[in-house]
Amino acid sequence: MIVVTGATGNVGSALVRQLAQAGEKVVAVSRGEKPVDLPEGVEHRRADIGDLAELGEAVAGARALFLLITGPQLVSGPAPAEVVETVAAAGVRRVVFVSSQGAVTRPDSGGYARTLEFEKALAASDLEWTVLRPGGFFTNTFAWIEPVRAERMIPAPFGDVGLPQVDPVDIAAMAAAALIQDGHDGQTYTVTGPESVTPRQQAAALQAAIGEPIRFVELTREQARVNMLRFMPESVADHTLDILGAPTDEEQRVSGDVERVLGRPATSYAEWAARVAPAFR
């Protein structure tokens, strides 16, 4: 049995589908705050991974765990070593953890301190572990749905700064491989898209996908920060803006790990935009 935390999110929901399609017995874990629409045969368990007792119950009987921390868990919660001990005590032997590329490119940033603690706790454990370090998600641009629908307009900062962002479905596919297959123990994969893409180029790709003109409006850093603080902690918003506005050479580098593990190229933003175009119409 494989347990997937964050099962209603962009990565988790895709992973649940992929594992179910592969014939795995899957338990989808969420806090129950969003509607749960799961493939046939997938069990749902409600739990907050910030509550060790609930987490232990949620993973009971599992051999493998997909561990994703979001929201408040990025900066607070039980010590990562306690989380790892809890799932190990419940019988889990293999963990795939979603970290962040920024955890190694900006290790001194307070926004990544807890993520790095999770990586270290797994490395110090007796568990089999794999760490995925993605860059930015294509789905971050779902924040543009409302202005695109209402005004055919996209507001974003740093319009001409490019990053090799990634499709969450590709992250899920990497996780599925590491959860199901042997040979990934102790591996850390950098998960990016196939090319660097700027916000202005993303806007053009969405314009092509929906077949209607879209106006790009460049925000200041402070305007973008105000928007981000509506759904992420302050420290996370600040270091996200640092990356978006002044990425390091490593953060702009395209990784080949997706193709090496999956045997196919990573999905491009234009391909993703074509797939999700109905959401923007």
C-alpha cells in the first residue's frame, strides 16, 4: 500500500491517478478542506500531517509514502525527525519527499530551513528515501485564471526573467517511479521543465492556447508580494520573489533528470497550456 499526502493538490492528485492506473493500492490523505474526487478503489483518509497522531494513523499499513509539506507546514510544525520516526514506526519503509530546488540554491534562506531539515532527517534514517527538488510549478499560473477570464489580461512581475518551470504531472510521474520501482534509494532529483520560459512567454503560450489576445501587465515586486501573501507565509513569498526576480545560474539551468528517469522529455509550458486551456476560457 502507498500513502499519498497532499492528495487533493496539483502533484498529489496526479500521483494518486498514476498509482491507481498502475494497479497499486493507494490511500489518499488530505485535511478534508477540499472536495475529494478519487479513482475507483482509492481509499481516502483525513489527517493533518502536522498532527503526529493523525499522521501515524493515516500511514498505518503502508509500505511507501509520498510526503508533501505545504502552507504552514513549510515553516512550522513537528520536528522533521519526529515526522520521519512516526511514519517509520507505523511500518513505512520507503519515502519520496518533495523538497525544492531553492533548498540547495539558497540554503541560507529561512524559507527553506524546514525543507532542508526534512531532507537531513530522511538521510539520517534507516528508510529508503528519494528527494525531488522541483523548481516553480506551471500551475502557479492558475493565479491568472480570473484576470484572463474577466479582462484577457495577465499580471505578473519580472516579465522577461526566465526559469525552467515544471508540470506537476511530471513531478508526480517522478514520484510514482521512485515509489514503485527499485533503484531510486538515496537519490536526489532536480525536476525542471525542458526549457527556460519567461512570464511574458507564458502569456503568449496561453494566448495561443485559448485563441484570443491576452494583454501582459508587469507588476512591481511589491504588488506581486501583496498578492502572494494571500496564500503563502511571508518568508516563502519573499524568497519566491527573490528567485523569480534574480535567479542564480543554477536556478536557470535545465535538468535532464525527468528524461533520465521517465525516458521521455519533460512537458513544455506550451504543451501544458494547451492541455489546461479550458480553465482560462
